[in-house]
Amino acid sequence: MPRFVPSSPYVVLRLDPSAGAWLAAARLRGFEAPDPIRALLAGRSRVEVGRDEAELALAWAARLPGWNDDARPPLFIHTPGEILVES
């Protein structure tokens, strides 16, 4: 059966700049943020990291106020280049 699998060993962390409350909280606590989040707070539009590092960043981010204010989380993972393979 065909299935989609990542073709890349990394994922991309992205930040939704409209996430007002969360973004304000993240900036206040940026000194303790994981490096990928610090890069996003400094203005990068995307940060390429390993899946484990991305999950740690999301865990930190989810503890801040404003995380659940919108249907879409303020920080999300994009997996580039999924490919269809035959099993």
C-alpha cells in the first residue's frame, strides 16, 4: 500500500506572527527559550531542525500563555518533501 514518508531528516519550525498573546509571552521569556525559538523571535521566518529538537521547542512553547488562544498553534512543524512510496 502506498504511503507518504518524509524525504528529509529535518523539519521546519515556523511561527505564526499573528499569535499576539503567545508572542508577547515568548518575547518576555525569550532568555530561556530553546535556540530555534530564539531564532524565530529574532526575525527568522523558518528554522530547520531535527524532529527531536522541534518537539522540545514545541513543548517549551506550549507552556506559555496564549498557546491555545486560536485554532492554529502559534508555532508549528512543517515536514518538507514528503514522498509517496510503495510498501
